[in-house]
Amino acid sequence: MSVLEKVRTTLGTYGDNDIRAVLKEDHKRIRELAKDLAEADSAPRRKALVRELKPLLTAHARSEEATVYTPMMQLRKSEDSREAGNEGMVEHNLVDIVLERLATTPDASADLWKAHAKVLHELLEHHIKEEESDVFEELGEHFDDTQREAMAVQFVQGRDKLLKQKTGARKSTSKREAVETA
């Protein structure tokens, strides 16, 4: 990894069209929703937050798996990348399980429901923190600017396609819609 790339990774500053910047932007919204969900004090508010979080988180995870984790797991020369990709997939699976339980448990005022919401928030915080350090570092080390920009385009297109299927309307959390056409 170049010195410049190490500095970018350490500071968390990337070009707008870099996959890391796009993921970081999504992570911000996901973190906000998960925190609100864990802290919500009424059952109707909790249910509304799950309805908002579930499609975004699911679309984000599936698109990230296809555009980031799969290429990382295919890097024969980097055990660290393969490990980070595999761990990310497992963490996504765990989040899916907890999120599904929240979505299908009718009593959002129950203590068990609240425990699931808290665990989901904690899982996401751990996952995002690890991803924004370890995975982002691996992306900077093994993929060049052009590859990371292509990943960003593919990620946004995949995420938005999944969101459209789930919600029936095109939604995007990215400020840089231009990434889609880059």
C-alpha cells in the first residue's frame, strides 16, 4: 500500500467515488437508525424504525457482499482480505437473524424485543467499526482507484435495485448520485 493510501485509510478520507466513501455514508445512516431503534421508547416508533432500517440494511449488506466481500475473498495473495471478507459475511448473517426476529415479533414492547434491538445496535457498531478499519485498509492495499470506483458504482446500483424491489420506489442514501454513472 502506498504512503498516500495509508494516510487516506488512517484519516478515513477518500474520494467521493471511492467505495469506502460510499460505504461510510451508508454506515452513518444505518448507525443512526440502529441507535434510534435501541433507544426508542414506544412500540409504534420501534416498529416504524424496523420498517425503515430493514430494507436499507438488507440492500446494503447484499450489495456489499457482492461488490466488496466476494472480490476480497477471491484474493489468493492476501489471507487478511479473505479473512475480513469471510468475517463480514458471517456478521451480516447474524445481523439478518436478529433483524428478522425484530421484524416478525409482534410485541415491540416486550423485554425480549428490546434485547434484540440492543444486540442489533451493538452488532452493527462492532461490524462497522471493524469494516471501516480492517476492510477499508484491505481495499486500499489490494484494489487501485479505478477498481474501488467501479466497486462503488456496482455497490450503489445493486443497493438501489434491491431497495427499489423492497420498497417499490427508488431510494438512495448516497449524496453522490454521480457515482452511478461514473
